[in-house]
Amino acid sequence: MNRKVLLVGLGISLPLLVLLGFGFRHDPQIVESPLVGKPAPNFRLADLDGNIVDLAELRGRPVIVNFWATYCVPCWAEHPLLLEGSRRWQGEIHFLGVIFQDDPDLIAQFTAEYGRWGPSLIDEGGRVAIAYGVYGPPETFFIGRDGVIVDKAIGAVAPEQLLSVANRMLAQSAAATG
Amino acid sequence: MRRATALPGLLALLAALALAAPGSAQEPDMTPRVALPPAEGEYRPGLGVETSHELGDPLGRPLSGDELDRAVAEVAADIRCPKCQALSIADSGAASAQAMRAEARSLLSQGYTREQVVGYFEQRYGEFVLLEPRARGLNLIVWAAPAGIVLVGGLLVVLRLRQRRRSGDEGLDTYLRQVEQETTT
């Protein structure tokens, strides 16, 4: 009888433990993007100065698209890293910011004070954010020279990820052009 | 005494933290001033995102009026708000939910079907955006588990009852035998 109870108990609890163990290995906040490995949705947006940026026209060079806002604390945290990256790969990688549900005036104020790593694009109606499946800022998409999304960062982009993905995209570029 | 010596250190630490913070010198107003999505037809022409090549041709007819409102409500009830916990975009007032409802309205008014619109959101956000997961692959566990648990539970209850009845009968038999023995001797 006791053995039976033990077996039934194990039969019920073991699969649950396996399921929990599997679940605890993943951050529930991180949802894998189905867009990685697929062509980046093309967009055409105006920056704070009214200049139009067309993603399709940037093809041939890697692009880093970062969705951000001034009310988002991790966006502040990653700002110096993106500044450093934009300086380091100037002329090699395009850095584009897409404003995520924020007031363009606040963005202008922020970039005037803390520096600008790329144009901040106004996403009217948040349609570009929807096309990229953005859950919340910051999210960063790494787009290869062929226009395909190579990787995505959720939350403040880590220096290691920025470095490794940028190098990978540049190596792709070199291989394709060389 | 100890507190007095620790205080300057603490103040210095706080000052260093304040200086290290990116917004310490002159913090911008942190109150989110969220620009609401423009109403239908207010998008600046030529700007935005290309969705047509991903959605293909509209497979339905353009909707308007009450029919459009109903279709938007149906789609919105099935889509999870990305900024909320287990709320549909129909039930959420978040700016993301408003933007997604506006996008659904725009697509339905262009003649895209309900399935195309839901499929578009799923393509962008992944299956997580569907409030009701599709009954396929590992998701089948979610669909089968409740029925399975009820079945196994019911089976256990039946077995237990049978066992109890049997052991109860055995107990009575033993008792009767004992009474018989005692009365005959």
C-alpha cells in the first residue's frame, strides 16, 4: 500500500518537478522573437529634425535598431554603451533609435544633455514597434547587411552581446563584400 | 561614536552614486508623457512600416461601421496585451494595447480577415501574444492536462472506494467470526 502511494505520488510530482525545473531555467520576461533569422520589416520614419530615414536604403551595412524611451531606466543604463558603440563603429554600422511611446521633446532634451548615438525616429501610432513585436523598451534588433535580423536584445543590451553580434555582422559584411 | 564615523563615509557614497547616475546633474522630467496613437487616417503619408508584403493580399472585404467595431473587438479579445499580465488588448488601457487595437482596425478596414490580423500579431510577437494557445505540439499538454487530471483523480477515487469497501467487508467478517466463536464456546 505504502509503495503504491509512493509510486502514485512520484508519478504525479516528478513530471511537475521536471516542468518546474524547465520553467526555472527560463526568464519569464524573455519571449523569444520569431523575427530573428527573418527579414527586418522595412520602415520609413522621420527623426526629430524632420529628416526621413528609410531602412531599405541602409541595406549593405549592418543596422542596430534600438527601441527606447526616456522614462525607461534600462535605456539610461545602456545609453553610454550605445554611444561608445556608435563611435567605435562609425561608418561601419548604422545606429537607429525608435522612440517607444514617448514625447519627442523629452527625447530631444535627453539626447542634447547626454549625447546622441543615432537619429531618434518618431514612430507615429507605434506601428513600427508592433511590426517588430516590441514588448517594452529597451529592445534592440541587430540587422545584417542583407536586411535579415541576426539577433535581438531584450532589456539593456549587454556589452558582450553588442561586441559579439557587431563583430559577427561585420564579419558577414566582410565575407560578402570580400 | 561609531555612527559619527560612518556618517561621512555614507554621505560620500551617496554623493558618488548621485554623480555616477546618468541623470544626476539635471534630471529630465521622468513623468511618461505618452503620445497616444493617432486616430485612423491621421498617419503621416509615406511614413510608417511596410506590412503589406508580410500580410499578402487582403482575403476579405473592407469592413466599416458597426461591423468593423465588432471585428476589432473580436480580434482584440484574442490578443494578449504585451505590457500587461494576462489581459487582452480589448481589456487594457495601456498605450501598446491602444496601438494594437488601432493596427487591427486599420488592417480590418483594408479587407484583411480576422485570421490574417491575428496571424500578423502572432508573426510579430510569437505565439505568446495569443491568449488562447493553439492546440498543437507541446501546447497539447495545456489542453489535455485538465481532462487528464480529472480522469486520473476520478480513477483514484473509484479505486480507493472499492478498496475501502473490500477492507470494510473483511473487517466485518472477522468481527462476525469472533462473535460466533465467543457465543458457541
